[in-house]
Amino acid sequence: MNYNISEFSASYGLFNQIPRSDRLEFAFSGHSNVGKSSLINKLLNRKSLARVSATPGKTSTINFFAVDSIYFVDLPGYGYAKVSKNEKKRWADLIEGYLHDERDLALVFQLIDFRHKPTDDDIMMINFLIDSEIPFVVVLTKADKLRKKEREARLEAFRTEIPCFEDITTVEFSAETGEGVEELRAIITDVAEGE
């Protein structure tokens, strides 16, 4: 799997615009500003292939990135309060439509901010993935912002905060230090080569 062969492919604002699946897809899901674009850029050794914004709620489309022979799919961040009800509904329809479509979806990377208790939306998303039997990995972002003791305390808390936490593969990740990058690439490569 060559992560250096990557390019932006397309952006879709409505579910019915998305063409049929023609290759394996890995989706990235999470709360607004949790670091999806930063994670994608880090995995691909790129500075700004996926647009990173300091303003939450900027990714309002589903963005496809062609990576070697697969797609990385950046889903809109959910849970951002400062958008209209109509916009929230469009995002929800877009995300749910994508996840429930008959796509060649290999895996979802569900991002959660390591520093905080998961939001109600995070828990809803994890339950949705479990109920829909969609394979996923939880990525705990912004790991560099926590000291060792704080990490241990958060991991302990996640056991009661996240449903089925003991059974979920989790990866601690930092876009700053690169922690977790090789582990995530190994997961992607294993899944892609196993298909």
C-alpha cells in the first residue's frame, strides 16, 4: 500500500450525488474539530490534502481521496451547534445515507478527542456502527495534549463511557508527534490486502 500516491478525488453535498462504490473505502467519522483532516493528512504524508480548519463545522461535504487503489472518505463532522437545523439534517442524511448504502466500506475510523468524555453524538455514532454491524476502530486523537497519568485516567474512564470498549480496537493518535500513524497504516493495509 503506497500512501504517497494520493489525491483529492471529489466532494459531495447530497447523498444522491455520490456515485456507486467502485473500490474499497475507509471512512473517517467524528465530532466537528476532532481532527479527521489532520489524521488523513498525517497518514498520507501531506500537509494540506484534506483541508484543516480551526473553525468547527467546516467540512460540510463527504470528501473522497484516492489513495493507491482505495478511497479515504472524510465524513462531515457532527455535533457542531452553530449550524441551522436544515444543515444538521442534510449532514445527518448524508452520513447515514453513506453508511447505510451498499458500498465497499471496509472500515470506519471513529475519532474521539482523547482529552474529553465522549459526547452524546459520539456514543450515538458508536451504537449506530455496532447496531449496523459496520466494522470500526476508535481513534483517540490529540494524544500529545495529555500527560501519562491523564491518559491512564481517560482510558480508565472510557471503559464505562464507551459501550463495549473492551471489545473495540483503539489507537492513540497525535497529528503533532505522529504517534499511532504506523499502527493505523498497518490496520488499513491488513484490511485492504485481506479483501
